Amino acid sequence: MATDGFRFEYDPPVLRYGEGCVGELGDEVAKQGYESALVVCGSNVGDSEAVEAVKEGLGDRLAGVFAGTTPEKRLETAYEGLEAMRTEDADVIVGLGGGSSIDIARVVAVLATRDEKPEEVAREFSQKRILALDGSPPPVFAVPTTLAGADMSNAGGVTISSDSGLLDDTELNDDVSGAFSDRRLMPSAAFYDPSVFRTTPRSALAGSAMNGFNKGIETMYSSNATSVTDATATRGTRLLREGLLSYGRGEEGLEEAAEGIMLVQYGISRGATSTVSVVHAFGHALTHGNDLQQGIAHAVVTPHVLRYLFEKEGIDARRGLVADALGVENTVDEVVSAVEEVRDALDLPTRLRDVDGHEPEEFDEVADLVVRDYFMPNAPVGLDATTDEMGSVLENAW
């Protein structure tokens, strides 16, 4: 990619990495010219050592804690967070947790720019499926507790639940999901602290790790890859592999994993484009309409997606670059085995039949969702994936 012309425009957050770096949250708030921060997190994190470390790090810059986020990422939850922000007179939002909490922190920032009543915003969202900014949002600081890699992003998802009361029954008969995307929603700072990751239960951290690990792999073969993202993705993927293998053996490895997840995200979400593609499209489709965690879906399907991409004629999935990042020989079997080794070290499922999700009779529908997913245009150049091919990947994963 280094010989190809490209334009790389990226406005990353201030990056803080290291053991105990959340202890400097208050200093970073002050350096960026703000007064006080509302911490937004889920109830489990709200009772954890992580939130205590964040509160201590903010010191007298702490405005309060809103511990109400859920995995469903509800719009009504974000309005509750906005009310807390205004009540506490905060001018910074600290998203603490996994992707859902950091997404809701960004949604709170969006809602802070909207003067309409919640019902009016909800009605517009239900029609357009996009939550738009209307002015400059308050800054968001991201403190991830999982390795999914959803924190260094300017986009995310949100849902209106059918029982929210934001829309009447004639307007909303089921949950409505949509997205937000705006370069102004990139966090102003992101903190990668191994001591915070250690507070996350192993089962949650392991599943999220496959999601983040795949961001590095997908970035390397993305049609939007550049020599900049090649550099960060290869180094980050290698660190993630080393760290996760150590972590899986019960050894220390979260220092490498934390640094790796920070690197693989650099430059993958910029403007209206992204570098994630086929694996993440499968993740979206396999988790659609059920409670399957996306990281678990990735763990099962990734080896089969990679084999499909590396063996398909007429495209360049950059297997050599991926092999180099993983530290293995440049063969399909070696690369796929290296990914399976990480999955197995984390004790994650290996077959779709062993997880709660879609059954084989639903694979045609799932395959169609994969093909139509909004991340598929980022797939390797020349790939024209068909529903039949995606169905075959699912059958192999079953």
C-alpha cells in the first residue's frame, strides 16, 4: 500500500497508555480546558474497582456517576444520562466500560446539541435511522474496560425500545435501531490502563478480545487500508496475539493487549469510512435478533471467513502482511491456525452449533444480511461476495 496514493485525514484522541494512567484523568480534563466530568457506565462497572479508580483519578474534577447503561444502548438511557449531566453541571463525559457504555456516552453528547423535545428527536430517528448532531458536542473521554476496540471511533449504534414511551404505538410497534456518525464524536482522550482491564471478568474480556483482534486483521486487507494503518495494525495485531496468548495461559499479558488494542484502532474510523469489513459483517448478522455476543460470533466464524478470503481467486486479501503480523509462515493453514490458537487460548467456542444463535434453516437470511451489511464495501478490493458464498461460510462454521 505504501506505493499507492492516498489521502489520510485523521483526528485522533489524546492517547494515554500505561499502568495506572487513569490516575491522571483529572489532569487531562484540566489540560483540555474543562471543569468537571460525568462518568457514564453500566451498573456492574459502577460497583467495580474500575469506577473507583476513575473517580480517584478525576479527583475534584468529578461531577458525578451515571451508572445506567445497558448492552441494548437505549436512546431513553442516554436521555437519563443527559439529565444527570445537566443536573451535575458537567462539561465532559467519561465513557467507562465496554462499547455499549462508550456509545451511550457519545449519544449523550449528541443529545446535548439538540434543543427538540425527546419525542421529536425519537420521531426523526425512527424515520431516518440516524441520530444527527445539531451543534458542537461536549467532549467525551473514553476509558475502555474491554478489548472490543469500540472506543477510538466517531460512530456507533443506538436503539429506541418499543416500551420507551418516546413514541406512541401508532409510530413504533417494535424496537428501532440506527446509528450516529460524526467526526466530532471522536473521543477527546482515550485511556488504556492495564489495571482497569484487569477488573473485567475473564469471560467478558475474552469475548471482547476477538472483536478487537479482528479489527487489526481486517484493517490489513481492507480496501481503505493505507501505509499508516498497515503500520499500526501490524504492530497492534502482533501485540494482541502475544498478550492474549499469555493471558490465556493464566500469565500476565494485558499490558501487551492494552497497547495492541490501542494501536489497531488508530485510523480505522475516520470521516465516513472504516477499515473493518467481512468478519464484522458476519458479527452483525449472527447477532441480529438474538443475544449472541458479537465477540463470540467472531471467535466462531473468523477462521472460516479468512480461509474463504485467502482462497478466493481474483482478490488480494494481503495474506502475507497478515502472516507477518501474526509471526507465522505465509500459508493459508498457518495464518488460520494462528488465529485459532488465540481463540482456543481464550477458551472460546469453535462451532455455531455450540452457541445460542441462528439455526441452519436461517442461514440464507443471515447470509443476505452479511452481503448487505454497511461494512461490506470495505472488503478486499475486487470481492463481490454472494449470498451463496456467505451461506457456505456459515455452513462450514456450523
